[in-house]
Amino acid sequence: MSASPPPPLPLLKRIPPGLWTALVWVGAAVQPIVEYVLLPPRHEYSLSYPRDGLDPLTAKALLALAFLAVLSGSALLRRRAALAYGLVIVGTVISSAAWQQDEIPPLQFLGVDVALCHVAVTRPRRTAITACAGALGVLAGYFLLRWITGGASGTASEPFVALTAIIAWLIGNSVHQTRAHTAELHARAAAQAVTRERLRIAREMHDTVAHSIGIIALQAGAAARVVETQPARAREAMIAVEHVGRETLAGLRRLLGALRQADQEQEPAPRDQEPTDHDQGRTQTPSQPAAGLADLERLAATTTAAGVRVEVWWQGKRRPLPADIDLAAFRIVQEAVTNVVRHAAADRCQVRVEYREDELVVEVVDRGKFGGANTKDTDTGFGLVGMRERVTLLDGRFTAGPRPGGGFRVAARLPVPTEAGTEAEVKAGAR
């Protein structure tokens, strides 16, 4: 499936900043030539642009040099912004010298403002401040030179032109900060997504392996103790170890296969590479269903065979659950039972699963070594952390701790959307 092409950029964004600079500057430079030199004489006359101002060859050469400097700077603005910006300022100064002006016309300085805005957007803050200071310094130099020579008369235009330069820098700096903040948010979101995915994989690996390793260790220890006195029981224990080991290996393969399939879906195949029959068969192969409360009886049987009796109590009307809630409930029970096998030194535990109208309640209790007097934090591994994370992601409530009468209790309440439950029930009935 080919990806849809991105929407076209607006016309104003498709024009490069160098072209904008050239258009603004050239337009401001050509306007007085056309109005006061090429067009027939009128009653109006400009002191800044006299009709014979370009008659000397030197003036024409300076104006041509100004055009060359500005156009060169506009062409280099995207690749070498600092050098290009300097060429635009130099061309502007040469243009005013060609007309023998003692100040830079505000309209002519707009090209410098456009280039300054681009520098503020694309370059570091220090470079942008230096560029703005350079523009203000040129304007201050014109003002001081006119004041020293006594040519100042009327209202000076430099403060107004300096204000336009400051506004251009502020606009560019604001855009620069917005882009930087957006990039930071994207990077933070990507890092959080990677962290969430790592935690999800870690939880799945822990929940898949920890229980089976506990059963294997328990059965292997029992086999080692009775291998000489009761060879038949030792053989049964080792067969159970083999069976649990194969199930664990199959679960790991399913998990790794799901991760690899997700990676392949995120990476599109080259357009010139057609899918083969083998690839089509592989993509059409249905994945095995995820674990859920339907596997609870098998979990209880496996654990009971390993020496810890698991009693399962069902309450309420059993009904299909959303996949994420079904998986989370099973993993919580599995991890709690694993903790009983590995840490509680108990010979039995009770599992209660209650279907309520708007929530699912799972509870695992035992009478192991965690008594009511032991109130210290017992969360020494990642099991309780993983269970708490699963419940938190589903907006549920999780509690775990020693029981007053002795033993340990793990309980979780998972909210079940009524709409989701109804839809799942309808789909199950349709099948």
C-alpha cells in the first residue's frame, strides 16, 4: 500500500527566502529609476533621486555593483546566511552611494530586513543578534556622519528604519524559538514512545518467562531430591520441566514474531519489489491468540502439578472482555501466582475472578511467610511494578501487601467499558 503524498506547501512558503530578498530589494531599487529617470518629466521632483543622478559613469558602476552584491547574497542566503546577509547590507550601502544619498531610504532597507529575518530563523541566537547589531550599526553610522557634517535637517529616518530591523529580528527569533520548541516536543514524544515500548516488552518478557522459570526450578528441585529414591516421580518432574520449557520457548517465539511483524509493518517495502508467494503466505498466516483469562485453568493446573495448589473461584457472569483488559488480568494473576511459588513458601493459594457490571476484579491470596507483622516494602523486584503499571495504564486500582491474618494479597480492579463488553458479546454470539 503506497503512502499518500504530503499536501503541497502554500505558495508563500514555496518561494525561497533568497528570492524574497531579491524581489523586495530589486523592486525598491528599480522603482525610483523608472519613476524619476525613465518616465517623462513631471512636476514632481525628488531630491533623493535626481533625474541626472545616474548620469556619471561612476554612479552607474556603483549601482551595477550594488545589484551584483545583493543578487549574489540572495543566491547564497540559504547556504551561507552570514556572508549573504553581509552582501545584502553592502549592496544597500553602495546603492545609496550611487545616488549620492546621505541616508538609506526605508523602502530600500526592507530587503535587509527580509534577510535579517531569515538569519534569525535559521541561525543560532548569537549569530542573529550580531546580524541585527550590524544593521543597527550601519544606520547609526549614517546618522552620526550626517550629524557630524551638519547635513541633518528635518526628521531623521534612521530610527524608523532601525525599528523595522528590530521587528524583523523579533519575528525571526519567535519563529526560531517555535521551531526549536516543536522539535523538542517531537523528540520528547519519540523518547516517551520508545520508553513505553521498552516497558511493554519488558513486562511481556517478564510475565512470559518468570512464571515458567519458577515452575521449572520447582520441578527440577523436586526431581533432584527424589531421583534416587523415587525415579518415577523424578521422571514425571523432568517431563513437566520439558513441557513448561517448550511452552516458554513457544511464547518467546510468538512475542519476538509479533515484534518483528510490527517492525515490518512500519517499514514499507520498496516500490520496485513485488511481494513473493512466500511473503504473501507469511502475511496471511493468522497470529496465535494472546493469553487471557481463558488460560487461567491451564495455569492453575501447571502450578498445582509443580507442588503449589491453585484454587480458582469465578464470580459473576463470565463474558468476553476487551483484549487489553483480558491480557492484563491474566498477567496479573500469573505474576502473583509466580510470586507465591518463588517467595511465599506456601503450599496453596486462592485466585478470585469477579465479573461486575462495570469492572473486573482479580485477587490472589496466600498464607505464606509474609505475615501481618512484616510491614516493610516487599516490592524487591519488577513483578509488582509491572502489575501496577498494567493496572495504571487501564485506569484501574491496584493493591498489594501483607494480610493482617498472615500471608500476602494482590488485588486489581480493572474498569470494563459497557459498550466494549456489549460489542464483544455480540461478536461472540455471531460466531
